[in-house]
Amino acid sequence: MSILDSGVFTYELATDTLTIIESMGVKQISVFNGTAVVGTVLGTKKLGALSSAALNLGEGDSFTVKAIDASVIKNLTIDAPAGCTLKIVAQ
């Protein structure tokens, strides 16, 4: 199945939070910050004793994550604080 066969979600997240959960069926997501205000992405998976920590997305930074094979992204929080706009593309 190609990316165009399954539809594409596009959105500009401004001063808001978007939480991706398993039931949304998202297989891949990209986030781009074109503003000077830092946004964040946060997963929930643990690797051994290490917990996930928020990643800062500064101006011009991007983030992409893709599920493997038939799986989907289970939990990812994207936060755009006041003054920040994050461009999101998901499939």
C-alpha cells in the first residue's frame, strides 16, 4: 500500500497539544517547526530503566517516526506552546 492509498493528515498545530494514540491508526508522522518558539514531542516507551523524555524542536527542526510493518504508533504527544506552530503530516 502506498502513502496515497491510505490518506494523509495535514495540520498546523498552534498553541495546542495533539496526542496520537493507537486507535487513530497512525503509521507515520512528521513534525516541522518553522517558528522561533520551541515545541516538543514525547513518547512513552521505556528502554530498560530509561523512560522517554521530551525532545525539543527548535526553529527549522523536524521529527519523523514510522511504525514497523503492520504496527501503528501507540502513544506520542506533540506540544506547541504559545507562539509556536508545528506543521504535522501523518499517515
